[in-house]
Amino acid sequence: MCTFRIDAVAVVLALAMGAGLARAEEPAVQASGQVAGQGPGASGSTFAPAALSLLPEDQSVYAPPVPAREDEGLNLGGVNFDINFRYLTDYVYRGVDHSEVGGAEDAPNLQFDTRLSFNLGKFPHPFIGAFVNVYNSDPISRFQEIRPYFGFTWNLRPFEFEAGNITYIFPERDNLNTGEVYVKLTFDDSWLFQTNRNLLAPYVLVAYDYDKYNGCYFEAGLRHDMVFEGTGLTVSFVGHIAYVLNNPFFITKVGGSDTGLQHYEVGVIASYSLNHLFKVANRYGNWSVEGYLYYDDKTSTDLRADTQVWGGMGIGFKY
């Protein structure tokens, strides 16, 4: 019996020593679970799949996806379309109320403003457009003014440059027709303040009437957009001041002044996204309803301008 037990113990010890030697001769397993000297997924790797399955899912060289903002998903093609319909109490343009020429006080004006622009990447983006003011109280022509225009914009961040030509057509009043060229420079202050949007977007505009008046119009202004995230509402505060130089259009009397500070304007624009309201994706175009409220006042009694509170409603579409 003792001999059998001793033999059994010897056998067990021998088997244990043999297994230890076998494990000592196996290739070293790397910390990642891959057998040294073998590639990923090799037949000798018994720990790699298990080790990979234990890695956190968020370990990636790529940033995690973020939800799209409401202003994303618009038409990013080579041609963009923008149209606005407005119903306003007055038509005030560059400080002058054109809707009181032979009409009633605060008679409604229906306006159409459309623009077609072409995206050429880093090159200047040409555009064409037209503005129409329909004034039912006008005693001569309901189509009081038609204003075709063309030009280009060029993003030279932190500046955006715009230049173009505007033709002013007054049906049945051909003696008022004229044309002008203009340049506009807007400073992208989001570059300065490291923000996602412009803070004040200051701009200057210079226009020269080359047809009838041979004079200049200067304008400097600001715009601040207050975006209420997740609501579809944007409230914009705008303002500008204007100066005219040798421009007879702004003369109030024969021999009067045609140079100086002419008017200032402040206003607020509220825009509500209809896409947000009806849960429509922006890839079908961006629809919005807008409200306008402005105050204009003259800065000189010697130059043509009007003191007026005016506003209205509108619908905008961008694609």
C-alpha cells in the first residue's frame, strides 16, 4: 500500500513539473493580449479578442458626432436662392419715406426682394436680384419702384467685401430713373472675439450715383443677432448713420445744402423659423416669418430725410 501511494504521489509531482515547464516555454504574452512574435488575429493569440472586447467604446481618434444646429443642412450647392415678401406701413429707404408721395399716411406697401447667388468656392460669388415696391395709394403707378441689381461678394476673412450696381426704375416717372455703383465692407468680429457668430458685424457702405445726381452716399452700421437656441427665434438689433456728399437728391430747397450727416436709423427684427415649428428639415429650404420695427430721424434740417416710426411683417425663404 505504501509503495502504491508513493508511486501515485511521484506521478502527480511529475505531471505538475511537466506542465510548469511547458508553460515556461510558451511565448510571452504582451500587455495588449497579443502573443509576442505574432500579428493580430494570429492563431496563437488566445487573449487578443477578449482584451479588445474589454476596451471602452469611446476610445477613438475621431470626435464624437454632435447634433446638427437649426441653421445647418441648407443647400450647399453652387446656386443659392433667397426671396422675401414684406408688408410694411411705409417704404423708407436711406432715410426718405417714399410711400407718402401722393399717398395716404401709413398706406401699406407690398415688397418683393429676391436674390440668386452663385457659390464659386474661394473665388468671388456673383449674384443678381431685383427689388419691387408695390404701393396701392400711389396716384401714378402701383408699381412705385423696381430696383434690379447685380454684383459679387468675396469672403476675405475677417472681412467680407461686396460690390455691385443698382438701377432705380420708377414706372411712369422716367425723369427719376437713375443708377449707382456701390461697395460694402463688413468686418467679421467673430474672428476677433473667437465666437461662433458675429457680435456686432460693423460695416461701411459707399455708393456713387453715376447717372442723375453724380453724388455720394456713405453709411456705417452695426447688427447684433440674439439667437435663442432650441426655440427657432432670432432677434436682431440694427442701426446705422448716413452721410451724403455733393448729392443733389437730398437737397430740400433750391440752393440748399447737399453735403452733411443726413439721417440715422435704429430697428429690431424678429425672425421665427417655420422649419422649427413644423419640424421640417432645412434641406428643403429655410422658411421664416419676420417682424420689423424701425425708427428713422433726420440729423440735419438742411438735408432731405423724414422722422418716421414704421414696420410690418414678412415671410422669407432661403435655399
